[in-house]
Amino acid sequence: MSIYKIIRETAYEANMELPRLGLVLFTFGNVSAADRDEGVFAIKPSGVPYKDLSPDKMVIVDFDGNTVEGTLRPSSDTKTHAVLYKHWEGINGIVHTHSTYATSWAQAQMDIPIFGTTHADHLTVDVPCAPPMSDEMIKGNYEYETGFQIINHFTELGYSHHEVEMILVGNHAPFTWGKTAEKAVYNSAVLESIAHMALLTRQINMHSPKLKDALIKKHFERKHGPDSYYGQ
Amino acid sequence: MSIYKIIRETAYEANMELPRLGLVLFTFGNVSAADRDEGVFAIKPSGVPYKDLSPDKMVIVDFDGNTVEGTLRPSSDTKTHAVLYKHWEGINGIVHTHSTYATSWAQAQMDIPIFGTTHADHLTVDVPCAPPMSDEMIKGNYEYETGFQIINHFTELGYSHHEVEMILVGNHAPFTWGKTAEKAVYNSAVLESIAHMALLTRQINMHSPKLKDALIKKHFERKHGPDSYYGQ
Amino acid sequence: MSIYKIIRETAYEANMELPRLGLVLFTFGNVSAADRDEGVFAIKPSGVPYKDLSPDKMVIVDFDGNTVEGTLRPSSDTKTHAVLYKHWEGINGIVHTHSTYATSWAQAQMDIPIFGTTHADHLTVDVPCAPPMSDEMIKGNYEYETGFQIINHFTELGYSHHEVEMILVGNHAPFTWGKTAEKAVYNSAVLESIAHMALLTRQINMHSPKLKDALIKKHFERKHGPDSYYGQ
Amino acid sequence: MSIYKIIRETAYEANMELPRLGLVLFTFGNVSAADRDEGVFAIKPSGVPYKDLSPDKMVIVDFDGNTVEGTLRPSSDTKTHAVLYKHWEGINGIVHTHSTYATSWAQAQMDIPIFGTTHADHLTVDVPCAPPMSDEMIKGNYEYETGFQIINHFTELGYSHHEVEMILVGNHAPFTWGKTAEKAVYNSAVLESIAHMALLTRQINMHSPKLKDALIKKHFERKHGPDSYYGQ
């Protein structure tokens, strides 16, 4: 039995959640699940329809992007996942989708403003949108550089990847992550909902004010602070 | 057998309607059902996925927000429900959701204009949006104060909670209520539909006039007046 | 066996199509099916959920709006159906819904412009929107007058109810009709699609030109003219 | 056994995908599958509901639009398919739908701008919108001329039908094609997604810049170039 059985199954289950949650068309998305003790992650094979997936089709890749186990080619976004796992400790799941509303904000190259408590329940700042990469980065090791574009944008903003678990890559689409692959998928669905409601909020009132600090703090802390009282 | 069996089952059934009606993502919503003779209500436990709910997992809480029966932590919005039950007689069900369109109007901090008969079949005024709370209220007993923010806004507007069974809380999301939990859930779905169509109505014609008084009166009375002739 | 068995079953089947086509929330819609030989129509009972309907619950009503057979109260819109059957020969099915997009155009009090061939496949003119009724009409026999408002608007426009099988009633919602109840339901779904796409068309290009005459004529005639070649 | 068994089954399966993908209302769409050795294609019969289709109901037509086998009348758009097969070598599947978002761009008579990588993964240019045809073309052999309108627009733009597998016909709706009927259906769903996100992108930021050349080139080539690394 493969020592990667658990991450294969975790990655499989998490990938299958994407179509159930309405976050992907065809194969336009991928989830990975990491095993930090082994220094690897399991990721969806490239271009394989969700209905044809199974745990044993997940590809095992190390944090430099080299395939460790598996006969299929891994997702074309694999190197982006590898870079994030390598440089950001504590995350064990990453999701990339082209979900409709989040991708549209990415295409518009705009941060998603924090307009309400649904947003503040999950992060205290606008959802950041990293600018499109330089031509040099694109022409080079593109997916590898995408990972650095994400990390660099967080560094510039002074954000922690533990506190903000989602980003838009300008002109492209969202990435989310979390302590588990399940949490990363959850974040992708939350992001899509936030993106949808932020668009509608501005359509209703172009001058909608952002959430005030007291509400941001309150909602985030009731879910995430030391005195959190949401959940069991 | 628990004396709370009926409200446990009522609250359970009403909560399960929310995902069926497309009003919640994950656990972003809750329904309670009250037993006024016992001075308690049954409410969804906090953060438990809908698929894992059962009647016995509902938490029994009194009108001051104290848990009376149940091992799980009740919804984080429990105190808002308690305040409304305590101060507004005659309501036996309350619903809170983050449904997409109603929440977007709440985020835009705008009342939903009464544009058509679908709206007038249910209430004769714009759906009110309470302003965001003061920082003091937010930092204090937040969910408790949310209940008072709702009640105070109705008092200021001179509205009866029997005639208007829904409100938006600015920057946050909608609350609805009714004589039964089932009616409160019904009101949440109606509100979402009204919110969606009001947005579209203004997109089609930014200068859409509100419904005229004669139509408001007629439609409301055919469903609710002493001479109502809708339903059986 | 009731002599109304066929229209009871026809009306039942046609009503059940409305939720399947996504055209109704709860009970916000109704379909009737007429038997012109008997001078009656079968219509949905008022306020009864779709899941509880059955052919025997349909109410048989004559063209003056009087119940002929059935113990339940007929749809509150029954008199509007009666007026249309009485004054417009050749129609044997009528549908009323509060479908999202068509109702939003009705609330905006605007005709739906003919922007494309999907529209022209079904009618050669903008979908007309009748103005809201006078206060006198509303305060009087409201649903009865709604029927006349529809007929009068067609008369003013010089439209034939055989050629244009749909209308919006301003501030209210759409009505459609046809030679059969099934065709009337079909028209309701077509109208909703046309209404949705017309809104999007103007959002993409506020100055979108209407369809030119040659295309209108061609598309309508390939489905409806003496030389039609659509269908079997 | 018919020598057309394979294209009958291919066309049937591909047609049945349209409602599953949410691309058609009623019968407003059709797919054909060609057998170039035999010089024919199988196409959906006109106006037959999807639930009543079967492989043996597909109509076999030659590249001049003449029925070769089958008792049902072929799709009213058959001649458009015939013209494309006759003049564009290498395509073996064609799809026509009135899908909501793509059709709305066609009604607005606008190309769909290339805003993101979802678009660039499939084509390197804006999705072209052919202008409405001249009155002479419309009054003449309309569906036949529609085929030439598509071909002529590609010629004018200098586009290859191998590189760009989709077009909008102004005021009408989209056509897509591909090496197989399955690929043509895939392209229709991709087009609908692109069309939806392009509308939202402009609603979020009316001045959204188009994708820059380096990103267009990178994304297209990773899926389609000689060094492509997407898929298995």
C-alpha cells in the first residue's frame, strides 16, 4: 500500500467537491493535498475529467515540482502549488479554479472590497488581486513564477498566508489554500460567494461604503480569535 | 421524551429547507422555532453542516439566550433570536441567512424599493435596512445588540412586526420571522426573490417608479386583509 | 367520470411544468386549460403547493369566472383567465407567473425590445407591457379588470392575440397564452429567456440596435408562415 | 446495419450534452457529426424535444444539404452546417445554440474581448461577431448564406477555422466547431463561460484591459502549441 494513500484520497475527495460546489467547468480547476512529513503533495492529473478521477490517479509531486509517483502528467499548475507549499509553512491544501465571479474580478484586475460580514467572517481585508506578471516571468518558468507572484504580492502587502487564505491572480483566476485541502476548497466557495455579492453590492449602490473596522474585527474574531465562539 | 420534541422537529425541518431553497452556502444561516408556553426556542447548533443535522442536535434556549437543553453550542446568532422572541410577541419562528441578493442590498445599505405586486403581496413598504450599529454596540454584546438594532429600527419607522416580517441589517444580512418557523423560511425565500427582481428592475430602468398606493393596497389585502381571497 | 377529466389532467400537467422550468417560487403562478365546447376551464386552486396538486384538485370555472365544479377556491387570478377566454377565441391555455426576468421588465414598465432571432422565432414585435391600471380599475373588480387591461392594450396596439401570445402587465408580471395549455407554458419559458437575454444585451451594449425587418420576417416565417420549415 | 451508425450515435450523444450543460432551452440548439469519407453528416431532426431523441432519429445529410437517409426533417439550420463542412476541411462536428450569454453578445453585435486566461486557453483573439447579413442574403437562401457569412467573416479577419473554433452571428447566436462533435460541444460550453465572465469583467471595471500578448501566447501554447503540456 502506498505511503501516499491518505493524501491521494484527500486530494481526490477535495477535487470532487469542486464540481459539486459549481466551481469548475470541465477540468478548469485542481486541488492538491500535502504530506509535509514526506515533503510531497497529491494533485489532480492534467485534463482528466472529474468523473474519470480516482484516488490512484492523483499524482504525487515533491515541493520542487518533480513527480514522485504516478503515471499521469500532473496538473499544468503543479509548479505553482509546489512553490506555495515550499515557501509557506503550515498549509496542506491548495485550490485553483476559474470560478465565474472570482475570475471576473481577477480579469478586471481589482481587489474585492470588504463590504459585509460574510467577507469579514473569513478575512479582514479586501481580497487581494496580484498584478499580471512581467513578460519575462511569463515567458520563463510560468507556473513556477505564478507561485512567486502570489508570495511577492503578499510580502508587499504585509499579509500573512495564515490570516488571508485567498488571492486573485490578475487576468487569470483565484488560488486559495488552508490547513487542509477541505478548508482550501471551503475557501474557494466562500471566495466565489464574496465575489458575487461584492459585484451586486456595487451594482445596487456604486458608492457602497466598506465595512467599518469595529464590524470587521468583531466578525473575524468571533470565528477566528482566541475567544471565538463560532462552531463546536 | 423531551417536552421540546415538537420545536426540535420544527426547527430541524425548517433549517433543512434553507439549502433546498438555495438560501445558504455551507452553514451560513439558521432557523429557530419557539414554544412560548415553555418560554424557549430550538435553534440550529453553530457551524454544523446541514447534512449532519438531526432534530436531537437542535439546541433549546430560553428568551434570555441561556441554553436549557442540548450539548452542542447554539448558533452564534442565538442572542439575536432571543431578543426578538422576548420583545416581539406572536412570532414563533426566526430565520437568518446570507442569501445572495438580500445580503447584497444589506451590504449596499439600502432599503429594497417596492416595485411590484410580488413585493406588495407580502408587505406594503420598502424592505427596511437597519443602519450598521454603533461601535459601542458592536464591541459590546454584539448579537444581543443586533436584536435591539432591529427592534429600534422598526420603532423608529413605526412598523409593526406583524405587518412587516423581514429586515436587512446594514453591512450584514437579512432576518425574517413569522407566526411559524415555516412561515419565516417562506419569508426568507420571498425576500430573496424580491431583492433579485428589484436589482434587475433598476438595471432595466434606473427610474422605475415604485408601485402606486392603490396596487399596494389591493395586493396586500387580497392576501392579508379581512376580505382576503388568496389561498384556501 | 367527470366530463372535465381531460382539462383537469391537462391543467395539472401544465401547472407541474412551471416549477420544472424554474418559472415559479412557491405558488406564484398558475395555468388553466379550456374546454370551449363546455365553455369552461380547469385552473390551479389558490395557494396550494405544487407538490400537493393532483388533477382532481383543479377547479372547473366558466368563462364568467363562476366555479362549476370543485371544492377548492380557484386561483386568485381566475377572473383574468375568464375574461381572456371569453373575449379571445382560439386560445385554450393561459399561464401567469412571476418569473424573475419577465417580472422585472414588467416592474420597470418597459416593453422588451426585439434584439435577436430567439425573439423573432416567436413574435415579430417587442413584447408589449401594458401600463398599470387606473385606481378605479384596481379598487373595483381587480382581476377582472386585469383581463380587460390586457385586451385593451392589444387593441390599442393593433395586435392579434394569435400572433402575439404574451404580455407584461406593468408593475405586476407576465401572462402568456396559446392554442393549448402546453403551448402557453412553452411561451412563458420563451418569454423568460427573451427577457433575460434582452437585459444582458443592453448591459453589453446600451445602444444595441433592434433586429432588422428582414431578419424578423425570415425567422418568424420559418417557424410560423405558410412556408414554415421548422419542426416536423 | 447503417453505414452511418457511428455518426448517428456520435451526433445523438453530442446533442444530448447540450441540455446537460445548460446550453439549450427546449429545442433551441443542434449538433451535427460528419463522416468525411462518406461525405455526409448526421444532424438533429428539427423541433424534436431532446428527451425524444435517439440515434436512429438523426438525419443523414450530404455537404450540399440534401437528405441522404432519415424520415424526419433535419434541423432548420442544416444548410449552415453543410456549407461549413463543405468549405472548411478538417472539422467533423458543428454546434449551434442560443445559449444565454453568448447569444446576448451576438445580439449586442460585439466581439467578446479577450480578458483572461480562460479565454486564451482556447483562442488568441476576441471571439468574432459576424455582422448581420444583408437583406438580400436573408431573403434568399438564408441558412445557406449564414454559412457563407461565417466563412466570409473569417476570411476578412484572416482567421483560420483550425485556430478559432467559434463565432457569433450578429443578432442571432453562436456557432462552434471542432475536429469532433464532442470538441464542438466543449467549445460551446467554453464560449458560454467566456461570454459570461467577459460581461461580468466589464461590469466590475468598464476599463478592464485586454490580456497582454505574452499571457495570450503562453496560455494558448501550453494547451495547443508543439510544446503543449496540458492534458495527457
